[in-house]
Amino acid sequence: MESHSLEITALVVDDHFESILLIEAILEPWGVSIVSASSAAEAESMLQAIRPDVILCDLVMPGLDGLTFIRRLRTHGDPRIRNIPAVAITAMYEDISARMARDAGFDVYIRKPIEAEQLPHTIALLVGGPRPDAGAAGPASH
């Protein structure tokens, strides 16, 4: 396997299927397996079985929002779940600040539209995996 492959599982929580598809298209070429949930409640029920290496979560969703979800996650009884690195993703950055997201328990705050060339590097830094080539826009194919 090539050295840039992250070989991790990411749980993407977003009520917009197009956002999940975009994140999948960005991360799968880097060796990130994507598991998705269309709500925070669904993600909560999946955590024990999936045990993702990282969570990418939209902040504004119907029902349980991303901030409440991460607060619950950070108080979970299982430290393997409680300590999963988490990325807040939002288009509502005028209403929810990076400070609010970090105070709730997110490790990183990303605004939509997502920068495709930066996301794999952010994930690699969070999970301590091999960092993709800094100059590459995608996996090396040559």
C-alpha cells in the first residue's frame, strides 16, 4: 500500500446526503473508509459497533444538533468512544463560532465549502496517521 494511505474509518454525520458524498469523494482516495449517519441520534446508536477513528459532524441538523452530540460523546462511559477525534463542519459559521465548537468538544472546526486539498491533512493530523504529501492534490498515481 502507498505511504499516503491513511487506512482509517471516518463517521460522517450530516443530514445532507450531498455533503456526505463530497466528503467521501475527498477522503476515500486517501484510504479513509466512510460510514455515514443522517442524524446525530443515528450516529450515537452506531458508535459502539463502528468505533471510528475520527468523526466529521455537521453542526446544524434537525433534532439533535452537532454541539449536543459532541457534548454527549465527550461524557461517554467508554474512553475509546469519548476520545474519538471530532471535526465540526458547518455552513452556519455566523451563528456558531469555532470557539463554541471547541468548547463543546470538537477538535477542529471547518467551514463549508470544504477545501478538498486540506481535509485529508487535517484528518491525518487528528488521528496521528501518515501525512499525505504536502504538494499533492490527491493520491499519487504516477
